[in-house]
Amino acid sequence: MSCCQTHMGMVMRPRAGMAGQVPILGGSGEMTIEMVLPATMHQVSRWQFEATGGSAAKGRQLPELEMEQYLVGGKMYMKMTDPATGKAGWMRLPWHVYCRPEPAVLEIHGT
């Protein structure tokens, strides 16, 4: 078994024209990955974000985000906690989400 742990920081900034409407999210997190080669993985990520840059969001601490993933038997399973309800749930991810050679990109447009 192989294991690695990392600590990360990130900043998510709104796209052009959305500044002031969408807060800047700054956060830090840690990720632990355990691999049993050739094809099994367990990953746990924990993130803490703070909203800044908007008048309503300035200094607002957001709930901690925790995500757990398993790759077993060629299938990827993910558990996330819904920050609105606090309830965690497991889902099986579709193959194309984790096995595509090009990155999956999700863009959210404001109205």
C-alpha cells in the first residue's frame, strides 16, 4: 500500500463582470490518498472556506466540506456532506467523470 498526504490552499475568484455579486472564496484543505496497486484507491479531503470580497459575504466562514472517495473494482464511489442539511450520502460516479483523458470542466453562469 502507498499513501500520501498533502495540504493545499486555493482562491476562487469570480469571472469578469461578476465581482461584487459573487464573493471570493479562499480556503485551505488537506487530502490523504491511500493506494493499493494496481486498481484500488481511498481518498479523504477536508476543506474550510471563507467568503470575502463581497459586502454581504465578507469574513463569512462556510461549513467544512468533507469528501471521501473509493475506487474499487473499476468503479468510483464518493461520499459528500450536504452543507444545507448536514447529511452525508454516497453516490457512484459515472465512468466518464473519472476516466476521461481530458479534464471535466464545469462552468456555472450567473443569471
